Amino acid sequence: MANLRDHMGRPIVAVTGIGVVTSLGVGKKDNWEALTSGKSGIHPITRFPVDQLNTRISGMVDFLPSSSKGASHLTYELAETAAQEAVSEAGLDSGDFGGPLFLASPPVELDWADRFSLYNSDKQDSGSERLLRVARALKELDVFETTQFGSIADRLADRFGTRGLPITLSTACASGATAIQLGVEAIRRGECDKALSIGADGSATAEALIRFSLLSALSTHNDIPEKASKPFSKDRDGFVLAEGSGALVLESLEAALARGATILGIMRGCGEKADDFHRTRSKPDASPAIAAVRAVLADAGMSEDEIEYVNAHGTSTPENDKMEHLSLSTVFGERIASMPVSSNKSMIGHTLSAAGAVEAAFSLMTMRESVIPPTINYDNPDPAIVLDVVPNKKRNAEVGTVLSNSFGFGGQNTCLVMAREPV
Amino acid sequence: MSSPHDVVITGIGLVSSLGEGPDAHWQKLTQPGLEPVLEATRFAPYTIHPLPEIDWNLQIAKRGDQRQMETWQRLGTYAAGLALDDAGIKGNDELSTTMDMVVAAGGGERDEAVDAAILAASESRNDRDVLLNEKLTTELRPTLFLAQLSNLLAGNISIVHKVTGSSRTFMGEEGAGVSAVETAAARIRSGQSTHVLVGGAFQTEHSDMLLGYELAGYLHRGPWKPVWQRQGSEGGGVVTGSGGAFLVLEQREHAKNRGRKIYAELGPVVSSRARRRRGELNSEIAALLKQAALPDGDLLTISAASGAHAATAAEKAVLDANPALAVRAFSTLTGHMKEAQFPFAVALAAMAVDRKAGYPVFDATVERPFEGTPTSVLATAIGYHQFEGLGLVKAA
């Protein structure tokens, strides 16, 4: 009989449902097949013209009905699709979930398509005056809803019958991990016995791409798109903007066992630490990332030796990968050179607000399937980063525990530790 | 009965058109018949409550930091600094680096001139997507993106005030403010946090911030009126204001051990998502009042009512049905500050408890006097469009 309480006397949190969508496809099956065969989802941008753009590739999700309908609609569909897969797998009522919802999603803005359409529906005066006048005559709420930060979660709450006021959050590129952390914490505090945590991001618009480009954050290796994302390589030159979603059904182990649910994994711990150094750069000594890794180990009640695999943040930017290596080598010491550390982003790109949730889903599957997905495009190792990145080909391996890292703009550092089995 | 894990309020940072800080707000808000500060021409036909004069240097020492932000982030960082100062945490490394933070945020300001130029050019071009690429790649300031990102208000608070225990940003209008306070309080009660910075800010003096309401026709037009008297007037009833509210919430024992002044205890905080299209809002607000375990007798109630016709009518109907509640809708005097509404309401409630006095009526035709000493004060935030919550603040 497994323990139902952890080392701090809190309810142990199990995962009973997993859902995922990335540029590799819809659902766990397609994603896992592609991911373990080292296939890239990065492709040329076709959603909008790429004239004038330095980066013309992405990992956009172009195959959903909402793919061309704007960031808000696509983010909703991504979230709904992943959540439906997770809730079904958990064997719960997908219209009456009965626990709280935590949604990591991108900040919303009025889409340019709507801005153009509103503006050009009239001829009087100009600029914001015209927009405001046209806006107040609208008879439908459709456009309004896309500009409200709580609307996607509100729709999801209706769709899945989640309980209470849904929380929509952003911790930039750590958002997906934070959504999971909030669910774990709510269960540990005894506020609920299950929670639905989703990370979803369908915001790869032209403006988003240009904004990241202006910050020199994106890869410009346009010629062979599937080769552009190359975490930990010497010639890495930025991340690849991408879309996707990941959803987890979290349940207290006690409640999950009581209803006979299949336990897909255990959320052992969550840790975080904010960085006060710079808006986009990390403290050079990586101390906040180090503190976040140490915090997650402490929360999980585990020593460094007990982590068997790291699902890296691994964005393929010069800065992140260097800092991530520094933090891992500081915490794990010499052992890091022989510990598998791979980056899913080499194949799916950076799914931003969804990344932490997508990669938690893949971390759990890594343990269940005893296969570590590779870091592809590892042809030119960075000599300053000595890691076993599981280069280019999947590896069969028993993995009992995973550390998943998420780091973001604004000094956000969040780490999760997951385990295959209850203790 | 007080307990060591109670949540208490030890710091308040406020900015609104009325001024800055709890003292200035108390002085203004306890003046009977106070006139609101209004700006009726800049955004006509909309009236707004503008920011007061602020010397940003007082809370954001480095000019370089100020330049990295637009007004919304500066305002939030400034209000957060006021709260940290008030709680004796600012400049204390030990307390700052172990402090958790939950910020309720929308987005920052877009570049209005670039947007207007693109829209103007779109009238004579059919290749609008190409137009966008041309203009955005050449005219956007690279760092403006960071000033727009929701979680970068928290990011700037970390940089400027060194709050680095943890940093989370909740989004979703008033509901984000409710969830932020609710989550922070739950963390303290469960022993996960000893002290948490929580709050939000809203900068309304930007056309996109008005557009966010007006796409559903929510803004009041024509002459200004108090919140409760906008039903049937032109427009949708909301008059916005620029402002911010941050609170330092702390475990009672932690506050006592460091000898800090306690404004008030934060009791139950409850929230919900009424399915308003099904007409559930009134019953949901009534259910929240039940859950909050209100004390017997007259209860001062600080309402964050927005003026939005449907939501405000529903709130009024439910509050009116409970004759013990003496309601004060502060947005009559400050305007609606979106994500900051609930933290602002909790702050005003805590000040009344601390000073053992109520506020005079903000609208003599609708609100009734409150006599006596408020030992508990209710704070409500019923979202103009969705989500609702309330909290009970008690004498320390």
C-alpha cells in the first residue's frame, strides 16, 4: 500500500490524465511517435506573409479548425483539445469535472484582423477615436471576448464543468509549470481532491514573431526549418516560436486510488525562485535557477542523487542553455555529465505559455514508456556545455524520476519533479 | 479567537486620482460630500479619473528602470513599493528575498502612434498583412514588448524592490484580483508562505484600455454620475480610473515577531463564476455572502461595483435585500481600476477597521449612514463582465 501523504504530511498528488497538442500532431500517440523518432514539427510559416521578416519558420499548429481564426480562438481550441484527452483518459465526466481549473495562456490583445476590420467598417475621423466609436455600436460580444484575459478560462469552465472561479495565469515561459504547481498546491492544501491544469498557447501571430525578433530571441536558420532548433549546440542562435498545449488531470492519490483510476505518475514537488537581475537576462551566476532546482528537491523531499533524467527548458538560445547548464552542473556536480538531459524543444520549438505543461506531459510519458526522447540537431556540441543530451536518437531507459525546468522573461524560474511510482 | 496562522494585513500601498498612500486616501474619503477628480475632455465622450501627480523617483530610484516601463508598470511598481515601505519590508534583504508575490495584471500599453499609422495606411491597401510586417518590423521599439507583457509588472517589482521568493501573475480582470488575494491568503493559512505581496494596477489613460471595455459597450457616456445612478444613462455604466492597490499579507505570528503594526485580519475570501447568461449572478452573490460567515449587526461594506448596468443592478439587489449592510461604492470616487478593484476594496476595509471609523456616504441618494465602530468590514468585487468574489476584514 502506497503512502497517501508525503514527507511533509500533505496529500500526495497523482496524475490520472494527460493530453497534448503540438506542431507534431494532436494527442499523445501521434506526438510520442514523432518525438521518439526524432521528427521535427518546425516548418515554414504559411499563416501570414513573411515579407520583411528575419525569421520565417515556426512550430505553429496549422491543422486545427481555429488555426487561422486568431490567437484567442486557437488558444481555446488547443486548451480544449488537450483537456478533453486528459479528462477522458482519467475516466472523468468531461462535462462535469468538479474541480478547479488553472489555465496558463498568453496575454490577449485585439487581433490585427479585427482591428483592421473594425477600423475599415467606417470612414469618419481616425485612429482610436474611430475604433472606439465603431466598438460601441457592435451588437455581438465575439470580438470583446477575445480581449478579456479571463474569457478563455471562462469558456473552458463552462465546457468542462470545472468548479469555482478559474485562474488564468502568466509566468511567461514558465506558465505551464505554474499552472501545474497551482493545481498541486490546491490539492495539497485540501481545497479539492482534483484539479485540471492546462497550458495552451496559440499566439504565434506576426506581431508576436516580430516582437521576439526585435529582442533577438529567435533563430533565423530559415533554410532548413527542422534543423533550426538545436539546444546545447555551439551554433544555436535562438528559439523557434511555436504553439501547443498540454493538460494534466491532477488528483490526490487517495481519491484516485479510491475510484480505481490508473496512476500515470506522481507530482513529487514544485519549486520556484524569482530573479531580480534583468527583464530578459538571468543573473550571470544562475543563482535563481539554482535556487529553483534546490527548492523543488526540498519540496519533493529528495536528494540530488534521486533525479534520473532532466527534461530541460533547453530553448536553443545562447543565454538560456548556458545558464541552464550552469545551474544543473552546480546542483548535480560531476554527475550531470552522465545524467540524461534532453530538450523536447529541439523538435517542437518553444510553445511559450504551454511549454511547462507540454513538457510535463512528455516527462510523464518518458517514465511510462521507458524511452527518453532525443535532443535532435545535436551535430555541433557546445564544448562549454558538457551534458548527455541524448543526442539525435531516442534512448531506451528505465526512468523513475524527472526534473522538468521552465524559465521565463521577467525572472520566472519554476521547476517540477515527477515520479513514475508512488513512494 | 486569533491563531498564529491567521492572515493579517501589515502594508497598504494605494494610488488613485485622490492621491497616494493610505493616509491621503483616508483623509479624502472621510470628507463628507467629496467631489471626484474627473477628466472629461481628453477621452470624450468618456470621463475618466486620471492619475495624480506622481514623483516616480520616490519608489523607482533608477531612471533606467523607469525607462523600461510604460505608465502601467510604473504605477504598479510604485504602488507595490508604497505597500512594502508601509510594512517595513522594503530594503530588508532577508524579508524581500523570502517574500512571495501574486500580481493581478492585464496587459501594458501599445504604441498608439504606430497603431494609428498602420490603421490609416490600411485604408488604401489590400495587402494588410504585408503592411503589418513593414510597419511593425521598422517602427516598434524593441523593449516596448516587455512593457506590455502581463508578468513583467511582477518582473519589475522583483527588479526594483527585490521581491524574489516567488512571482506569479494572474490574469482576468477583477477576478484576477480576487484570486490573487484568495490564493495568497490560502498560502499563508496553510503555512506555505509567511508574507506575500499581492495587488494590481490599472492605467486607463490609453485608448486601448478604454477599447477593452467599449467593444461590449460597457463605458458610461455623458455627464458623470455616481456608480449606483448610471442605470438608464447613455452607455454601459462604467467610468474608469487609473490607480493601483497592493497589500502586504502576513502570517500573524510572523508580523508579531517582527513587531509590525497590524491593520486588520483578513478573514474568509470567497469567489465564484456565476453563469451570468443563465441569470445566476444574483443567487451566486447571495451564496457568497452566506459563505463569508458575516457577523451579526450593521456591517460596513466596501463595494467595488463598477457601474456596469447588469452586474451593478444584481449586486445592488442582493445587498439591498440584506438591510444590515451599509454599502460604500468607492468607484464613484476613484473610477473602475479593473484588476486592482478587489485589493483596493480590501485596503479600504482594513483602513476602516484600523481607524475604528466608517466612511461617510459616497452617494447620499442611495447609500445610508453607518454609525459606530466597524470591527468587521466586508469587501466585494463583482466583475463588470464575469467573475465575482468577496472578503471579510476584521479587527486585528
